[in-house]
Amino acid sequence: MTTYHSHPQPTSDYATALERYAQLQAQDTSDLNTVCATRLLTHGHPTAWAVVLVHGYTNCPKQFALLGEQLHQRGHNVLIPRMPYHGLQDRLTPKLADLTGQQLAQLVDDTVDIARGLGEQVVFVGLSAGGVLAAWAAQQRADVARCVIISPSFFMASLPPIWNKFLTNLMLTLPNFFVWWDAKLKAETKLRHAYPRLSTRALGHIFDLGLAVQTAARRGTPRAQQIWMVINPSDPAVNNAVAEKLMTHWRQTANGKTHTYTYPREWHLIHDIIDPEQIEQQVERVYPPLIALIETGQTPA
């Protein structure tokens, strides 16, 4: 397991936040799918809440576009960053294998730093791999008012958690190879802004950052002011037992600021509960509870 460190350099005003955002935006190169660019939805001044929305592995900021627009319409400044090597026009790009846990930890610091100047308080939200980043933010950043961790991809649903560290090390040691998300459809997927295959090396780095969060949780108190773990009991992709164990560790040192919200099992939600273009999507059910958690930090009625 790699050692990761947070290096906060928070912005103190709106103008500086925009300057730092321009630096982040400059990482969007010409080979990018235009719908996958890093996004900032702003009201032209700091708002009470600045919301960071981080997409999942192999997707891009387009995944959170609709939810981000809804939050912006409700009066918040919203930052939707792009993970490194994601969102390129070449959906079969080999560059995805270059993703590292250090880059992801840096993205957390960069986005929280920017958000500090965009709002009086910061909410950090992430789905799947973005959920791992949200968990890292919860553990490391005391200047985050609320973290909403949605179906974090700490490990695979199909394997027992005891294999987590072994398989992660294997992915980081063996040569990289690519795996189709859907072996039948391959590249012919509906989502033209998402990659149809994953890199085992990059996935190993995501799992490795997740292991670092779990280790830190056993050793110290999470620093975020409030933490929500959002569980999808029907999720076919992630191991909810790992997320629940993490919450157990956090409650031992920070009970009172850690909370869990579980979607109804009878909804039979898919893994990607955010992207409205996903088949079998139910955003009309999924979004209201999330918006309530983001805005109030309370379980919706």
C-alpha cells in the first residue's frame, strides 16, 4: 500500500479560486471529448455552499452535469472536476493505465482548495471511484463541512474483502491489461462520453487509495465535519461490506458526525445512479435524497 499525504493550500477569496480553477481547467487538452471538460457552475460570487462533484472511474464530468445544474439552480456554486486521463475522444485510449493514486489524492486537494474560495462551506460528493476520493477528503480535510460518499469502489462486490489488499497488490505488480465493462457490447455502448473498458493498473491504484483511507481510519479520527455514506444495497459492482466496515472505524473515533443513508432495496438501483443517460436509470428517485443530504446534512423525509 502506498503512503498518501494531503497538502492543503486553500484559496481565501473568490478571485483566487477562479485563478486556481483556470489552472485545473488547463489540464483539459485538445484531445478531450468536449462534453467531458472540467466544469464550474458559478453565480459570479461566493455562495453559502460550494459543492464538488466527482465522477466515477471511466466516466467523466458529463456524468454529474444534470445534478450539478440542479444544485446550481438552487443557489450553489458547483465544481465538477475531471479525473486524469478520463474523457478523451479516443474511448479506447491506453493512457488510462497511467492513472495513479497520487494523482487522485492531488485532485482532492486541488478541488477542495478551489472550493474554499467559492463558498463559505464546502461539500464534497463522489460516486464509485469518486466515492473513494470523497472518503479520502473525509479522512484528510478538516475544512470540508460535509462529505457525501456514494457507493465507493473500495473493492469488488464479487469477492470477499479479505482479498482486497492481495488483489490490489497484484493489479499494481502485474502488467496492465484492459477489460470490457460489457464483453458482448464491447465498444458499442450507449454512453459515448464514458470508456467501455477499464485498466487493471488504474483500478489497482483506486483500490490502493481506498486501502489508505481504511488504514488511516483505524489510526485516527476523520477530519471532515460531517460524513454521509450512501449505500445502494442492489449495487452489483462495489463491496458494501468494506464501506460499512470503514464507517464502523469512523464511528469509534468520530461518532456523531458519521451517518449512513441506504436506498430502498426494492428500487433495484444500478451501480451508476447518477448519469441520466444510463439504461434503467432512476434519477427522479435518486436525486432528491442526495440533494437533501448535500444541502442539509439530514436524512430526507
